[in-house]
Amino acid sequence: MADSTTSLRYPRAARLLRPQDFAALRGSSAHLSFRFVRCEYRVNDAATARLGMAVSRRVSKLAVVRNRIRRQIRESFRLQRAHLPGCDVLVIARPLAAEQNNHALRDELNALWNKLAAAIALAKQPETALNDGVPTGTMRGS
């Protein structure tokens, strides 16, 4: 029963759960910064992306606000996971995120997933030398 709804699930395999996963990600990762969130990511060998979230008390003292931010991150990731390459992603909320409505958070998260996919695709491209296909010599044509 492989219909389109199976790809929209958020299974346990799509989550960063163990402290070792978070530590490995924090130790060797690239990052993207936005106004409301910061993203640390690392390419992995898995076929799909995995998500971790960090929404601390510095973002808001109210648990209901922190949970709303987590729900928005989780739902946005769930909808975009099928389009993301295999990577581990840690989304860290900034204090400004608590003041935003759900629509503004979703817009920024969608921009994040698009930029993340492009950054990973660029990183996976094989490096080519600057002078590939160009004969060596001096500028005088010798």
C-alpha cells in the first residue's frame, strides 16, 4: 500500500533521537541562518532526512509558545521531507520566533528547506578543477 500519504508521514526513523546524533551533528556540520531559526545540517548515508529541534526557554518562558513553534517546525518538515536529500538537520529556534504568527514561521521554514536542498545539492557535486579543458601555458599563448 504505497500511496502518496506514506511519504507524508513523520516516522521515528525521520527523527534525531539519541544524544550521540545531536553531538555528531553539532560537532561537524554546516549551518544556515534566518531571522527566526538557525539550521545546522550534515549529509548522511540514509535515503531520507532526519529532523532534530531545539526550542529552549530563552525563546519563550511559556511552554505553550515553545510547543507551537515545535509543531510548526515538525509539520513543515513532514510536508517537505520527501523533497529533501539524505541529511541530518537540527533546527534551532531564535527568540524572535516566539513573536511571530504561524504563517510567518511557515514561510521562513519553507525558505529554509529550499535553501537546504540547494546547499546539499551543491555540496554533493563533484569538484572540478578551474582549468579543466584549458591548455596550460602563459597568457601570451605559448
